[in-house]
Amino acid sequence: MELIQQLVNGISLGSIYALIALGYTMVYGIVKLINFAHGDVFMVGSFVGFYSITVLDLSFIPALLISMIVCAIFGVLIERIAYKPLRNATRIAALITAIGVSLLIENGLIYIRGAQPEAYPNDVLPMDKLDILGVSISSQSILILSVSIILMIILQFVVHKTKIGKAMRAVSFDSEAATLMGINVNNTISATFAIGSALAGAAGVIFGIYYIKIEPLMGVLPGLKAFVAAVLGGIGIIPGAMVGGLLLGVIEALVSAAGYSLWRDGVAFIVLILILIFLPQGLFGKNKREKV
Amino acid sequence: MKKKKKLAGVFLSLSLVAGALAGCNSDSKTSSSSGGSSTSGDTIKIGANLELSGGTASFGQSAADGLKLAIEEINKEGIDGKKLEIIKVDNKSDAAEATSGSIKLVSQDKVVAVVGSATSTNTLAQVQVAQDNKVPLLTPTATNPDITNKAGKLNDYVFRTCFIDPFQGTVAANFASDDIGAKTAAIYVDSASDYSKGLAAAFKEAFTANGGKIVAEEAYVTKDTDFRATLTRIKSAKPEFVFLPGYYEEVGLILKQAREDGIDLPFMGGDGWDSPKVVEIAGAEALKNTFITNHYSPEDEDAKIQDFVAAYKKKYNKTPDAFAALGYDTGYYLADAIKRSGDASPEKIRQALEDVKDLQLVSGTLNLDENHDPIKSATILEYVDGKQTFKTKINP
């Protein structure tokens, strides 16, 4: 019974990682940039959700949608202002810019509102406990899990069944060829950032409701963990990010379950190191030979 | 009547200053008497080096208010015909300021004793000054064990009115064994905090000595947000009681997640929980069946406490917190020592502070152990509908 309970714990945590990891992986897939500011978009989403719920007095779904929209716009702005001018620069320049943007968002928010934490109100979602065979699952975690799954299904639909999804896949495959075929590469990249950031915003609101406490530096660690998840699944591959996120959440829960809770964060990064050494392309990646 | 006395006092001190100025060139306006005995005339001067501004000003201000109330009450009768006078220094919540403030009090104002700061850091900054100048330092609320006894070496001029951190763990263990009737307990500790580890070690020792068994010992680190996996582990160890000596932010999250995972056990912690944030984060529902140890409760029915609360409310128009109560007690502890010292010299006061026995204070009956750390009763508070309510008092 304990094991099942631990799996439930891990999947709840993992679905949040998965939502953030999707943004990492989509952006990497299309512009080959590891967007380290992504964890901070997640944080901004959490705060937007918080203020929608407390100041505007909205319920869960409208707050989630507002947060996703604000984050989508925010993500596009970041891309247009910080990354677009560097599109033809070296990759290390873009990477350093991403770290700079991340620090700017974190400290900018601390400057505006201070570093003190906020607590999400407790009554956003109904709190019922369901006891199934001795495993207790809160109705919150079920709802959160279903929202995450619905968002991932919508994402799969967008990427594989719509025109913009087709454009995204084309640009990620070969952006020059896509340009020649008449695809507007700039708009496609913006759309990718918008979708990835919207998912991060949703993850932020879900995180806030599930874990209550939010603060300006909350995005750092989940951001890094989501990055690990993206690499674990194979960076640039959308189903890989989902599986990687869930797997990482379960691994962390099992490490704690074994009594090594202080090692939990360490294990997440050991996973990253092991994956990079033995399976650099990730679980779902194809072994591509680099062109020289 | 009172006014006349005040006028007389002002006149007296003016004439003292005049005398001092005539005698030698006093280099500071703050010193109202230069050289000679600090007990000259009808006043005995006490220094107070507190956080009146800066980051921890709310602690220092509360302690100062409590101290002031106590001194006013004591001065109604006086000590052997003399009155106590507090000379306040604002250390701005800064350790360097605390050190220089203490030097000023000792060397310029010639106080017989210094009431130290409300926080451990700022009090530690004054310990050396007290030891070097042989002037007793008495802190109302600094709980760090190092203040009175660092690495086995007793700071013989340093005292405190509050109990030290690990003592809360002992009290919690006794409460768990005697009042809850728990035979098994789990400990969930913040491994990044010495405060938390100190409480946990004391709890473990006392609980095992009471015949109890620790069935799970788990740890987290400050800033963690997900505790579910470890909580599930604690749940499956089937303890009857969980000791959680952390700070309010993580405690709030842990309680909420524990209740969601169906852990309905009693949880208990120390004064690290004592913040409105814990209620905000966990919610009143999750705080059911949780307890904390603290220095005192304004809801305690004890007549002494109720008199103090009423007097404090009358003067400051607010309910006194633990800092105010300990500041108040510090005034009485010091006055009692001065009275017993006879000549009010720093050395005799030191001895009298050390020799204190069964002194009745608002925060309990005071005795000292060999490390100058008080042994006194602690108050247990229970959260009812998200509010701290007085549960019981545990004697050591």
C-alpha cells in the first residue's frame, strides 16, 4: 500500500515537472536554445494566478486561463526582445542571455514586490480525501493530474493536427528549408514560445494550489528539475518531456520513500549526469550522428 | 505629588551634571555622571541595549515595553529607597552597533548591569564586553546556548530570562508522554537548522527516557516544498505522535500535506511555529490537533499573568507577546538581584543573579542550572480554529 501511495505522490509531482519540461523541450527543438528563463516564467505564472484569485476574486479555471495568456505574451516578449537579435549569434551567447533574463525576472520581481512569500488561499479547489484500498488521494491531486493530462493532449493535438503545429515541426526539422517553403519562421518561433510559456504558467498555478507557498525564487529548482526531465526523455522530443517529468517525479518519491529524503535533489542531478554519460540522446531520442 | 518628585529628580541630575562639568571635562553629553559610583544619589542605573529599529525591531520594542512597565512598577516602591533608571541604547538590529552600544553603557554611563538584546546574534556581540568589564549582561529572549556557555566554558557574567532552545524539546517529550499518552513518536527535523536539530535531540533523549520509542526519524531542508513522500513513510511507521521542530513556512506546508495524506496524528513543535504565516499556509483545519511550546500565553488563567496582561494592555493598548513578557520578567529578575546584592555593585549583582532561587515571574518560576540557563515551566499552546489557545503548563 505504501508503494502505491508513493507512486501517487510521485506522479502528482511529476506532472508539474512534465508541464514545465514541455516548454523547455519545445523551445530547444525549434531554436536549439536551453531557455533558462523558463523556470521564471513558471514563477510569474504562479504569481499571476495568485493575484487573479485573491485580487480579482476568480475561481480556478479563469485564473488558470489568465495565467496562461499572460505567460504566453510574456514568453513571446522575452523571445522578441532578448533572443531574436541573437538568433544568428553563437549558441553560448544565447545561453548566457537566457541566464541573464532569468536573473532579471527573479530580481525584478523582488524589486517590485519584495522577497516575502505568499500563500495561495486554501479554498480554491474543494478538498476531499478519497480512500481507495488504504491509499488516500486528495481530490486536488486528481484534478491537478487531470488538468495536466488534458493540457498535454491538447498540445499533442496542436503539434500534430494543426497548421501551426506542422509549421513548428517543419522549422524544427530544417528552418532554412521551411523558409524556402514559405513558412514564416519568426511567427512560428513566437508561437512555440507562447505555447511553452502558457504551459509553464499553468504549471505555476497548479504548483501554487498544490504547494500553497510561492515566492520570487520558487522557479529555480523546479526549472532545473524540469530541465533534467527534458534531457531524461530526450530534449526536443515532446512525448519524452512528459515521460521524463513523470519518471523524475516518481524517482524522487521513491528516493524519499527509501528513507533518503535529503538525497532527493542530489539524485535528480545524478540522473542528469548518468543520462548524459550513457544515453545522451535521452530515452526517446534517436542516435543522430553530428554533421561535422 | 509625582510631578514634584520628577522635578526634584531633574533638578538633582542637573546639579550632578553641573558638578561633573565643574570637576572635569565630561566628553559626552549622554553621561550624566562621570566617574565615581554609579549608584550615587537615589538612582541605580541599568543599561538596555535593544533592537529599537532595524529588521528585528518588533522583538526589541516588545521587550523594551515590557521592561519599562516592570521598572515603573518597581520604582513605585523603589529598592532600599533607590530608584532604577534605564538608559536605552538602540543597536539598530546590528551586531556591531550592539557591541559599541554595550561599551558606551559600561564605560560612559557606568551602569551596574546591561539588559542584552532580544536576538541571539546581537546578544552574542555583547558577551565579550560584559566579560571584560565584569558587568552582568542579562538578555530577556536570546535562546542560543552559546551565549552563556560556549564550548564548555561558562560566561560567568552572562545570564538570561528565557529557557534555551533544546529545553523546548524536553518539554514537548514530557507533554507527549504524559498528556497525550504516546508510546511511539516520529521526529521530522529541518536538517539545515541548528535550532531544529537541537530541539529534536532533546526530544529524543527525554522521550526515550520516559520509556517511549522513536519509530521514525526523517529530515527535510529549509525551502523544500514537497514533503508527501517522507510523510507517507512516517505514516507507515505508525507513530502516535509527530515532533516537528521547524520554522513556520515549512511547518505550514508539512501540516497541510500531512492532513491531505490522511495523517491525523497530533503534531507538535516549538516557538519556531509562532507566526500568523503558519495559519495562512496550512489553514485552520490542518492545524487541528497541533501543539507548540512557548514561553508564556496571555490566556493563561494564572493571576500573575492576568495582572501583567491587564497592566500592559492599559499602558500600551495591545496584548503582550512573549517578548514583552520576558522583557517584563527581566526587569523583575534584575531588581530582585539588585535588592539581594546589598550594595548594588556589578560583582554582587552577578552573584545575586546566579543565586536566584524560585523567583516567581510571569513566565514561570525561575531557577538556574550550572550553565546560567533558566529551568522553568514552559507553556503548551494548542491551535483551535487557527488560534493559539492555552493548553497547559509543563514544569521541568
